Amino acid sequence: METNYAWGQGALADTSLAERLVGKRITGAATAIANIATASALSTAFGVAATLGAPSLDKLPHALELSAIPLAFGAFYAPSVWVLLTLFNRTIEAGDVARAAMRTVSVTGIVLGGFAPAVAFFELTSGTGAATAFAAFLELVAISTAGLLALRTFVRDTWVALHPSERDALARTLLVILVCLGVVLGARFYPAILSDLHGGFSR
Amino acid sequence: MITTTASITELLRSPRAVASRIREGRELRPLATASILSIMIGSATYGGVVGSYRGGLQIAFAALKFPMVAVLTLALVAPALVGLAAALDRRVALAQTSALALAATARASLVLLAIAPALALAMGMSVGYQTSALLAAIGFGLAGLAGLVMLWHGIGDGGGRATLAALTVGVYLLVSGQAAWALRPWLVRPSSDIVFVRPPGEALVEELPRTARSAAGDYDAERSRERAHERAADTRPAMTRGPR
């Protein structure tokens, strides 16, 4: 997969946080850790923004949980994909899968972080029960968007990392199964976290 | 050196050229000045016309609040656009995204400026509240399309262009809708008081279907009666409350 340079060839793009986070050049462990920390902070910022309608320190751990889900995905699903693909004689480097997982965490963080100011605004300007429920619904849509874009990144990066001659139906099937598992993971945990942040949203 | 006036002309005539200026980071200062001027003048004029439905102080209030909605929306949409663009593998910087969102809003505001006399004429012909609201919304929609053209060129070719544009427009509609709702009232019925901002009460999501029904002629009589009672209750306290 190639980065699209149609937007951002100027000098301004070189200093971009987005480029540093989701760019392909991860030069070492320090950069990787810094990227994961930044992405997690951005996801947490989204969680904190979602609590602003009725702020409480008790909700802070739930805001932190938001950043834990992509990390859990990276920690459990990425090794599983590498093992399964290798088991079926597909040539793929563990490092490539790790990089794909890291970009998945980064994409989730940057999308959620981007939505955070708008979410904060919705929370602060929603007065009644219906308005806060609608804000919670929009937050679920934002989280779903982030999750789907992150899954897309993981699948595309993994696909590109495969040897071209091995990009066949079996590899495609494995990745589709992975996407389904990712969607189930997100559907299982994200609404529950939103419910904790909003107090009974899922009901 | 491109002047501010030339930048305004370019915003209207050649969104593609403006988009390439933003991409290259070239002459952004006059573009930003032109964009901010366009937003202030265009949206304030349109706001003033919308406020003229009620007249008086509401003209000034609406003229002041319209640019606030535009700028607030810009500030909230730009970070989302950066995140979405990065997720779709497009290299972007916040400065470029902000410049693009600013230019798109400026183009829309200039179209609002162009539409304002027609809206003023329609309102001067004593059309009803619902028709005025509908006409103002149509004008806003047309201006939004002009802004979308700017955004489309700014995003540039490549994979994910339509997805990014659709997501951005979705975020823009939601945020601008909420910003406008938070800063209501705009038209103000003759029977209502003029205030700068109403306290948070009903939700936009509750009001939209009701407004759509009202616009279709199915006016909620029950709600109207409730409102009348509320207004009457508001005027009573001075006479009835307190120790006798």
C-alpha cells in the first residue's frame, strides 16, 4: 500500500503529527513506544471529552479503557494472524505484522483524537436526556468509524506484507475472519465503555 | 505576491488553484486573510438577513452569531479532518487542513453573501415563519455545495477521496448543526422575546422531525398551546408569586 501524496507535498507536511504517527517509517523501539503513547493519549482524550456532559473522576478509568482496546487488538490478534498465516505456509515477517498492529493503534488514536474536540462540544451543549443520548450515539458512530478505519489499515498493511504470489483466497479468508473478530471485539467492548462513560447508555 | 482581493477572486473562480496553493504551502497568509474576511462579511450579512425576519436587535445578534458558528465549526472539524485523512493514508498537517477548511468555509460564505439579497427580498414579501426558515436553509445548502467543491479539490486525487469527503461532510453537518442549535434563536417568531442565546433545553434531534412536520403543514397544535401556557406562566410570577 502506498501513501497518497496528492495532499501534503509541501514543507508543512514534514512536521505533521499525523505523518509521524501513521507514517511507515518506524525507526526504532523508542519511536514505536512514543507513537503508541501518543495514540493512547489521543484515545483517552476522546474518552475524557465524552465525560464532559457529567464530569466525574470516577469515569477516568473508563476513558483509559478506550485506549486499551486497540492495544489489546495489537497484542492478541496480530500474533494470531502471524501464526495462522505462517502455519499455512504464507511468507510474512513478524516485524511487518507488528508494524501493521502499531499503525492500527495509531490510526485509532488519531481518528478518536480528531473527533475529541467535536465530542466535547456536543457534550457541553447537550442539555436534556434526549440530547445526551444523541451525543452518546454520535460517539458510538465516531468510535465505529475509528475502529473500521483501523481494521482497514491492519488488513491492507498485512496484505501488502505478504509475498505477491501468496495473496490468494486462503490469505484473504484469514484476513476476513480477522476483520469479523475485530468487529465483534469492538461491538463487545466499545458500547459497554460508552455506557460507563454516560451512565446507562446501552439501555 | 498575491493580494487579498486576488485571493477572494481565486476562491470563487478557481478552487483547484487554491487547493494547489494549500498543498504547496504557497502564499497562505493572503489566503487566510481573504478567507477570514470572506467568512466575517459573508456569514454576518446572511445572518443579518435571517435576523431581519424579526428585525430590531435580532439583526445584530444573528449577524454576530453566524460568523461564530462558522469559526466554531471550523475549529472543531479541522482536527477530525486531520485524523480521518491520516487514517486514509494521506499525508496532512494541521496547518494545511485548517487552511483547506478555512478556504471551503470562506467560499461557502461568499455564496451566502450572493444569496443574501434574494433571501432579504423573500422575507420582505412577508412569507411565513416556516417558509422563511426553509428558504434560509436552502440558501445554506447551496453555499455548502460551493464549499464542498473547494473541499473536493483540496482533498486531491487518490484512493479514499470519496470516503474522506463523505465523512468530512457528515462531521461538518453534525457540528455546524449543533453549533447553530446551541447559538439559537435565529429567525425568532414575533410572539417570542429577543435573546442573544437561549438556555439549553430541547435537543436538535427532537426538534428536527417536529420542524419537518411543521414545514409540511402539520403544525403541532398541542405544542403551540404548551408554549402559550409557558409564556403566560413566565409573565405571571410578578403578579402571583411572593408573600401576599
